[in-house]
Amino acid sequence: MDPKLDGLIKEGYCLFEDVLSDDLLRRLRVASDKLLDENETEHKDTNQGNLAFMQFQDPAFLDLITWPGALAVLSRLGFDRPRFWSGFAIAKERGETPLYWHQDWVFWDEPEAADRMPHQLFFMYYLTDTQVENGCLRLIPKSHRRRFDLHEHLGKGHDSDIRHTDDHRHPLFSKHSAEIDVSTNAGDLVVGDARLLHSAHTNQTSERRTVLTLWYLPCYDKTSERVRAGYRERTNTAALQELCAEDRQRIAPLVADYKGDVEPAVWNRVPGALLR
């Protein structure tokens, strides 16, 4: 087995170095800064940081979603028919508080929640070098398939009030004995299972720290119709229609294209009995 895939399955994440070109990295910095500076959504100024929905507002974003290096990573991991679901630009501004512990799988009532292989992957691209001082990623290995004490405090994750609390004594802001820091260089790629517990440190510097997070569905064709219908229900299909014909053709192989009429899986962020 490829060691990167082995790490993803056993630990819940893996790291690929130097995935982005210098030119794409430069264009993404410009595009994401513009998007974040203009952001007026409800997510701004919460414990999530400055978070903006990112799809096709700039050509650089489409280039990132369809980036050959990213598709090569998916192929190396054994995922030859992945789909793209959504993306976000997330800035931890200077002095901004830590992110709370959370996980991002949303279908915990479905059998896929207990699978050995991941069904939803985050692709995190940090646009600057990151370390503890400027808010690097921290995570708990193996927490994608093993229950930890923190799971008892998660609630509904991003759908809960933890996004807005000023009380950072809450357990979801605590340091955990099993956590590790994931420092990266600009242009590196962190791949992780959506079920993995992760967070980020405080940004103690005077500079913005930006990560672009893309969500891919690596085994889309192997998931149930209920799950595929659930993803379709939360997909921004209108944005696809606004693309020119050439760009629609570029992204067509990555579109989550379920067309059935099965009842969608229930959106549920709370890890239940399927997480042991």
C-alpha cells in the first residue's frame, strides 16, 4: 500500500509537499485576499475566523479545484473518480483566537460513517508558511475512527453556538494530550478525512494566515444514493451554470452528478454509535 494512503487510513491525514506552482500560489493569494477583504457573511469575526465561500469568483479558484497536481494526489491515493463538493477561504487574522476542535463529516447516521476508507476529504492549502505562532493546523491522529473524550463535547460543530462563544475555557478550545501540530510551507497540501478532529492555533503574528480548504468526495460512486442525494442538496449548482462553456467542460468530470430521486441522507454532524 502507498505510505500516504496508509497514513490517511490509519492516522486520518497525510501531507504532500510543494503541490502548487509559484504562479498559482501568487494568484491565489491575490484572489483570496480580495474575497476575504470583501467578505460580509455571517461567518466573519467568529471563532472560525474570516471564512468566505469559495468557488469560481476568480479564475485562480477554478484552476485550484481542477489542479493537475491535486488530481494526481487523488489518483496516487487510489481515487480515480473523485468529485468536488465545495471550497472555502479561511483567514486567521492577526491576533485572532484559536479555532475550536471539530470534525466535518455530516452524515453520521449513514453506514459510510463507519467505513475504513474516507468518503469526504479536506484538501488544505496554506498560502503562507505556517507554524504554531501564526495559527497552524493541529489535529488528533486516529480520531476519525476512534472515539476520544473530546467527542462528548462536540455537539453540532460548525452548526452550534461554539462558533460565537467568548469563553475559551470550553473543552473544545483545550490542549489535548494526543494532539499534534502540522506545520507547512506555502504550497504544501494537507489531505484529511472529514471525520478527523482538527483545530488551529491562535495567530500571534501581525500578518493574515490564509488556508484554502477544498472538499472532495473520493469514492462518490461507491456511496449510497442517500448520501449522493445529500451532497446534491448542499451543492451550489447555480455557480456552475454561470461558468463559460470551456470552464464547465473543465470541471465537468468533478461534478457530483447524482440525478436520482431518493430521499437525501439526513444532515447530522454529531458522531453517534457508528464511531467507536
